[in-house]
Amino acid sequence: MTSVVSYDIQDGIAVISIDNPPVNALSQPVRAELQLLARKASDEAAVQAIVVACAGRTFVAGADIREFGKPPVEPLLPDVINALEAIPKPTVAALHGTALGGGLELALGCHYRVATAKARFALSEVTLGLLPGAGGTQRLPRLVSFETAIEMITTGKQIGAKEAAALGLVDLVTDATDVTAAAIAFAKDLVKDGKGPRPVSALDVTRHDPSVFDTARAKLSKTRAGQLAPLACVDALEAAAKLPFAEGLSAERKLFRKMMETDQRSALIHAFFSERKVAKLPDLEGVDPRNVAQIGVVGGGTMGAGIATSALLAGLNVTLIERDTESAERAHQTVARTLEGSVKRGKIDRATFETLMSERFRAESDYAALSETDLVIEAVFESMEVKKDVFTQLDRICKPGAVLASNTSYLDINEIAQVTSRPQDVIGLHFFSPAHVMKLLEVVVADQTSPVVTATGFALAKTMRKIAVRAGVCDGFIGNRILSHYRKAVDGTVLAGASPFAVDRALREFGLAMGPFAVSDLAGLDIGWATRKRLAPTRDPRETYTEFADRICEAGRFGRKTGRGFYIYGEGGPTPDPEVDVIIAEERKAKGITPRKLGDGEIVDRFMAAMVNEAARVVAEGIARRPLDVDVVLLNGYGFPRWRGGPMHYADAVGPAKILEDIQRFAKEDAFLWQPAPLLEKLASEGKLFSSLND
Ligand code: T1G
């Protein structure tokens, strides 16, 4: 087997370098060789100091996540790090790229740390449902305050080299491109100055108020309700405060093993790997995308300006077209305002802002400005006629080979493509609002879209740091189609007897950031109302779940923007509107429904059964390639709780058979609303899981 760790001595400095592409994860072979070579360097008389470095694009990005869920194999990372720390010679970590999780723990096990200016650091284990399990919770609070340690470990957020140095996590930030050379020079100075080992574990924990832990727990019970790992992180940090290092390490290990066994860890790892696997499509193997450097955006409203901003932040040049110079100027100001926000949040500096606005972005009113663009994204009003007119002009103006994309959220891309002479170059790129924040991008592939254009859509997503999911053409593609069905079920739940406010509360406790009725108020009830009116001519007459919502709209109550919808938006925040309950009671009476009590459990079961059932149809029809694609969409575009892994992962956790039983039970009350999807019935009858369709 090729070695994954190299060893070299340069002027008395042993350089141990890990080379385990792509991110130098601490797999078992790496741990074993690292342990062996650290011992060798410790024993060799010629070695006066040791540098631990990495080849490739980054220092260690953590333990090897692919080993999770399997029995741990010796040597365990905490033991490797403790042995390294105990070496009676100074050890220096050479840090570049992203030192994350076990990577940062390995660095903390070294006596000194040298980092490039662009290096970034995090104990990111909590994002995977874990806590640092190799001494991170015990060493970090020996260098930084407990408040900082709690914030870093319970959020998993990354910090830059400068901040790390200011916190005392890094001893030297170098502008040198070769951080290993810088670390070797640093080690030589240590030897010259007679500086020896400086084990972090020998330090006392920083001074703190013992109440810091309960304060953190109280905050997490609100901000991370239902999540186990953040609380385990606090428990491990409290152990660091109360116990000697060795005992604190044991407490950490016990908590780590407990979190490793949770469904939440399994769900978060599923989410992590699914977001990488979703872009791996056999039909795109070996298909080279077209180069995209100049993009056009048609439409400078919320979506168009958001897409333009996102593309500018990703390093692309953007030409935005509006219908006249006045609208173009307004769009220019909208983009400037949004980028000002990026400056305020430290995402870009002022110089970058000026360059973007003066050299990389222009807003025009003449389509001729798009003649040299490589890809154009249409983001105009959601009307097929308006879009057809835009694509007719794009077809006339844009150069051969330019990709013509629509940002439509539900309209038929095939119909749009037909008005052009180049349907093979037409695709859907459905961004989510706000487009410069939301990571999800549905790449909607029409019947004649060429593989090269699809590959170009995925490449653009990577450039824009979006998560692209391939979708087929149907009303609502993947996310909005599933949304429309679980919204129907939620309305049916209200008619059956639950108040909208009880539904929102139950689903918030399930893990949604906001309940569906609060979300509707936020988005604007008139939007759903307009969609219902658009679909009315084709709607099944048995579909009568939304009259109460229509009546609220007829009263001009559109939610937050009018101060009243399902909730009343006053000074003290949203409060349930009692008049909504009256409207609902009247609707139930008009339909002859005798309301019954529905507990939170049934509210969640109905919500999830509807979501999984429609998702099963979406997968069976090929609108989504795999169940994991649905998970990625719902996690990244619809606020599904990440620590539940997505609706299909949740369905596997409770079992497709249980979902089917729920649907069959609800169908006794409303056979129209609850019609089992054939794929769900098939999996349930065969005792198989949705994950069996993920390969
Ligand atoms: N283990 C195994 N594979 C990993 C990996 C890891 N830690 N990190 C990334 N990969 C794979 C990934 O699946 C993909 O594979 C390829 O590398 C490129 O990744 C003991 C227990 C490092 C910022 O949380 O955040 O340490 O698709 O597409 O966008 O206490 O990967 O090519 O086959 O994401 O440039 C803690 C997780 C682990 C870091 C790079 N570590 N990784 O982002 O590339 S738990 C993390 C990332 C731990 C200790 C505990 C990102 C990245 P493929 P990529 P990228």
C-alpha cells in the first residue's frame, strides 16, 4: 500500500507530512503511520524538533467520516494525539487550507502552530451530530475563554488565521506560500532559543464563571431545540472545567461514543454525503461543461438582482437587462445595496465592492448587451407569455452555444424551449430566494436539453457555491411540487380539527424553523391564492381544502405585509388571529365536518406522510433521480430539519411500512387526499428502504 505519511529530516528538524487526498482525512492508515513516525522522530537523537504538515490543498480536514458507524479501529485518534503531545521535543503544526475537526485537534496536540494567512479553522463535529472526540473540548478551553470555546464547538463555525492568532490558537501567521518551510524555520528558532515542548494539556483551563454552561444550555434549548450534539458539547466542556485533563478526556470520549450512536449523527452524515453525491450523475460522466465567464440576467426584481449578486460574489461578470433605463438603474441600486450588506458582514472588502460595481457588473435596457454572454438566466414575471417573448429575443441576440436558462419555479421549460431555434441549449436554473444566500439550485432538464448544457448548469452551480439537484419538468419540479402536496395535507389537517396555530407549533417542535402557516404569512398569502386561482380550471373538484385560506385573502389579509394573515403582526410579535378560527369553524360546518382533536403526533404523521408520499411519486417519475436528491432539496430549500436527514431518510428511519399504514388510516377520512404512491407500496411490501434506490 502506498505510504500516506512521509518522513524526512532537514537540519535536525523531522518533517512528518500526511498525504491522503483529497482532504488528508485521518483514516486508520494515516493514524497508524502518524503514530509510528512520531515515535521514530521522538527516538532519533538527530531530531531536535518535529514539524507535522500535509501535502495537497489542505491540512487535515478531520477524521475520516466514511469510518463512522463502523467499529473503531486502533490506533484511536485521541491516543495518537496524546502520544504526539508527550514527545519531549518541540512539535510544530504547519497549517494551510481548512484544519477542521480532528485536524484542528491534531494541531492542538502539537506544541506550536504556524498557519498561512488564508488558513481556516473549526471544530466542526457538531455539524455531523458529534462533538470533538480527540481532545478538542479539553484543549481548546486551555487556550481560549469558555465563552469562545462554547461558541466555536456548538456552532462548528470556521475562523480565519488572524482571529485564531488573536485567540492564541496560532503562534505565527505567515504570508509564505510554503507553510512547511515556514514551520521548519519556526522550529529551528525554537531550538536555537532553547524553547522546549509546550503541551496544551499541561495548561490550566481559562478562568470562567461556572454558570457559563447552564447559560449555554438555556440558549441552545431554544436555538437548537431537539438537537443532542450541541448539549453534549457543553457537557464535555464542563468536564474540562471540573476534571483533570485525563479524566476530562475520558468524559469527552464517553459523550463522543454516545453521540456516534444517535440517529441524528446518522442523519447529518447522510446529509453531508448526499450533498456531494447529488452532483454525481452517470449521464454527465466525461461530459465537459461549456466555459462560463460572462453571464446575463434578464429581470432586475428580487430574484434577478439576487442571482446577479450571487454570480458577482462567485467571480463572474454580469450584465443585467431590464425593460428600460429607469428599471435598469433601480436594479443596479438593488445589487449595490445587497453587496453593501456583504461588505458590512465582512464577506467582501470595500475595494472588491468597488471593482464589482464598476468593472464586473452592468445594468442595461438593450438586449444587444447580451450578445457575448456565455449563459443567460431569465428571471422575469412568472407568465409563460412574457417568458416566451424574452426567449424569442435571446434566441435572436445571443451567440451560438450560449446557454439560455429560465429561473421559473414551475412553468414548463419544454414549452419555453420550443420558441427558440436552439432547444438543446435551453435549461431551467431554479434559484431560491434570497438567491445570494440560499444554496439550493434546481437544474431543470427539459426533453431536448443537451448533456453539455446540463453539465454547464452543474458547473455554474459549483462556481456559485450552490448545491445543484437535477430535476425533471413538471409543475413545481421537485421542491414546490412536494410542497404543494404537504400544504394540502396541512390544510386538510386543519379542516379535520387542528387549528393552524397548533399545526405550526407541532411542526416547529418537530424541527421546522417555522410552521407552514407562519411561512405562508411571511411569503404573502396572495401568492398561494394567485396559484390556486391559476390552477382552478384544472383542479379536481374534490380538492376543497383551501376555502378558509381564500376567505382570509378575500378580506385583504395577505400576512406580514398587510399586518394580518393567519397571525396578527403587532408590536409584541405575531399572535394567532381569533377570527381565523371563526372562518375555519364556518368552513368545517359548511362541509359537514365535525372537528376532532388531533394531537401533535398525528399532525406530524400527516405532514410527513404527505411529504414522503408525493416524494415517492417524484422519484418514481424520474423528476428526482434518487431519494437522496429529494432530501438535498428539502434540506437546502425548504427548512427541513437537517438533523433528521431529509424526508426520505426520515421515512427510512420510521420505515416505509409505517408511512403507508398512516396513509391508509388517513384515507378512511379522506380517500381523495390520501392515495398511496405505488413506489411506497412496493418498498413497504418488499421490506425495502428508500436508500436502496440511492445508488
Ligand atoms: N472524511 C472523509 N471524506 C471527506 C471528509 C472527511 N472528513 N471531508 C471531505 N471529504 C470528501 C468529500 O466527501 C468529497 O468526496 C471530497 O472529500 C471533497 O470534499 C475526531 C470525529 C474539507 C471544507 O466536518 O467541510 O474530525 O465527493 O466536496 O467543497 O473529533 O469537505 O470527492 O468523493 O466537500 O472543497 C470533521 C468535513 C469530521 C470536515 C472541503 N470534519 N468536510 O470542501 O470539497 S469529524 C469536517 C468539509 C471529526 C474528530 C471528529 C469539506 C471541506 P468526493 P468537498 P470542498
